[in-house]
Amino acid sequence: MGGIGFLGGAIAQPVLGAIFDAQTLKAVPSGQTIEVLKTAVAGTKEAATWAAAQLTGGEHTLRFVAFVPAVLIIAFVFLHIWKRKHV
């Protein structure tokens, strides 16, 4: 049982990381490059822009993650109703 949990984490983390990276890239303002923002010194406008982009990326990633429990709830309710009728 514990191995399945590890497997789920091994699958979910790269997927969520890719979603986070894509959403963070979308949040970077046009005219800015990620390399400049990543290497910005703390306290500068570029560092604040990078922090804001990361926060936006995290927020959008959580929106994707919040969708998963809703789908699972619907699936298990359907399964429960189906089993009651057929068993």
C-alpha cells in the first residue's frame, strides 16, 4: 500500500512541476526574461516581479489541483450508486 503512495507522488510531482513552470512563464510580463528575473538581487524590481510571477504560478497550479478531488468525489459517488443497484 505504501508503494502505491510513493508511485502516486512520483507521477504527480513532475506533472505539477510542469504546470507550475508553465503558469509561472505565463505570468512573466512581456519584455522580461526569466534568466534576468531569476538572477535578480533581492529588493530590486526584477526580484519582486519574479516573486509575483511565482506566486501567480502557484495559485494557478492549486486551481488545477483543486479540480482533482472534485472529479474523484463524483467518480466514487457514481461507483457507489452503481454498486448499490447491481449488488
